[in-house]
Amino acid sequence: MSIDSIDLVERPANDTRRVWCSFCGRHDGQARVMVAGDPGSAICDCCIRIASAALLQYEGEAEYQSWLTALTPNVRVEGPAR
């Protein structure tokens, strides 16, 4: 996956009802998953995949898996059960 595969979306200034990806501008209705961060910030599943691919390429498989394993216990998923 490359950065070329993302369509950047312009966020309307007056739309406060949705959660928007801080990286690409997609809203929660355009993404399968939206991960919220600090108030007013979030990242969509597509941007997470691109960032993960970049880290994997930069760090290498072993370092990436080590980082992911260390992070996993701190990840909390909220929302409706699927």
C-alpha cells in the first residue's frame, strides 16, 4: 500500500457531528475503524495500515513485531461488538 492510494478529504468547517481522521480527512462514515486519540484527534484504519507498513519497512520484521507485541496489552477497543 502506498500513500498514492489515499484520497484526501477536505473537512467541512461546520461539521462537528462526525469524527474525522487527523491524517487523511476521512470521517467515521467513510472508514471501517476510527481510533480516537487526544480530544479532537483520530486516525482511520487506512492511515493505520499505511503507518504500519512504513514502520515495518523502516524497522524490519523482528523489530516491528517486538514493538507490536509490547503495544498490544495497552490497546483497548470500544464500540459495538461485531
